[in-house]
Amino acid sequence: MPYGMMRKVTRRLMLLDTASLYFRAYFGVPESVKAPDGTPVNAVRGLLEFIDRLVRDHRPDDLVACMDADWRPHWRVELIPSYKAHRVAEEHPAGPDEEQVPDTLSPQVPVIEEVLDALGIARVGVPDYEADDVIGTFTARATGPVDIVTGDRDLYQLVDDARGVRVLYPLKGVGTLQLTDEAVLREKYGVDGPGYVDLALLRGDPSDGLPGVPGIGEKTAAKLLDRFGNLAGIMAAVDDPASGLTPAQRKRLDEARAYVAVAPKVVRVAGDVPLPEVGTAVPRAPRDPAALDALASRWGLGGSLGRLLTTLAG
């Protein structure tokens, strides 16, 4: 390379929707996988195996385990009170509500956090924000391609072919992933990434407590978006007698104006979260080998951790 010429380095960033993955690990790995003292560690071991497979198959340069510092932010609940309300185990006015989590999963979450920290895998959660928002902000700031690993379709909204942003959606473990780009979104839903926000809020999502517009299911929402372009175009059509909306559609959308006005802010992931300064490079060696050895012994992480360490070192 001639003197003075710079080779542009494009780093691939992988963002893990950590809770989504450890929930999948918990339900996908038998609870008979236990520590020496009999404590279940199926979510811990399963997540380590997920990360091992992801790093081996996709070779990211940077890796961030994104966390839910607040899985049900108050600012979203203020706009739509039903938001995730069915998943609240206990309300805490002064802080994040407690989420319903299986009894044998809850004790594993701190272990997961300790293991990630000892490995040196960046772990980022920001008060008042969900992991989705952390992912959205890292994605907005990225200068290279981004792989988002999540079992949450809400993050399809971030898919952007021009920027190399795709969602790796686990179909079975993480060995079988749907590599979700704009072509997949158009084939499955008839929308692009930004259009997925409008689709999601119109059809609703019972798992998140989003009511949607009654009578407007996914197929109808996709047809309306194809015809009128976006949510604003659909709502403008409500006021246009010549727009071709059916009387029932016009009535339902008109009655849902209050919901439609606030839902975009709830469904759209934040892109301006105040992220901490953190080193995101994939660690080639553990940050704290002594702590990692102690955790491996205490929780019987054995082969799962050993395989991941070999992959990271490579």
C-alpha cells in the first residue's frame, strides 16, 4: 500500500437482545442441567452456547450484550397504560416494575451478568430504557454492518439494507436463524424496516399489551400501508371521503385516533439513549480469569464455557 493511503476498516457489530436469548435458552435447555449444588443453570449454559455459535458462525468484530435496565419504562406506560401490564409481577412506583420470571430463571440472571463481565463481553443497560432502545442507539451510531440477534420481531424496524443492518431471528436455538433483511420483510409483511413500526401498532401485539386498531389485522394493515404509504397517509385517508376506505375501516381508524397518536412513540425504539463509554471489541481472552474460573467451578459451566473461550480466542 503506497505511503499515506488509508485502508478503510469496516467492523461488524453484533448486538444481543440478552433477555430474549436467555429466555429462549431457559426454555430450550432442560432444567436437569444443574450446578454441582443442584441449582439449575440451563439458561446460563444455554446462553454461553448461543454466544459461542453466534461468534463462530458470524465472526463479529464488536459484541454487546444489551440489557433491560427497565423492561417497562414509565414513559411508555404513561402513553399506553396496558403496555406489558399483563407481565407485571409487582409494581414499584419508585423504580422499574418487577417482571414475571420463572422461579428457576431469576437466580440465573445475576450469574449470567457475572460471567459476561468476567469474560469481558460488553454488557450495557441504561436506566429508564429497554434493551431494544440500547440496540436502537448502538445501531444508529454504527459506521459498519450490524447484526441484531433477537427473538423479538419489534426490532425488524431497524432493518436497513443500505446500512447493512439485519436481524438474526432464532427459529430453533441459534443454529437455525432467519437472516432478516428488507427482502424478507417485504415477502413476509409487505413493508420495509420503518414500515414495520406502522404495521405493528396497527395490528397490535398482545404479548406487549398493545391493543392495535380493532378489526385491523396484519394483512389488512399491510394492504392499507401498501395503498396509502404510511400511518400518516392512512389517517389522512380517514378524512378523505374519496380515499376508498371501507366504512368499517374508516370508523375503526377514526375511533382509534387517540391510540394512533401515541403508539408510534411506544413502538418505535429509541435511537438517542445516553450510552456509557464501553469497549465493545470481542474479547480474545477473559477480562478476569480468576473470577471466571471461580464462576465455572461454582456453577459447573465446564464444556459450555470452554468452547466459548476457544471460539473467542480464535
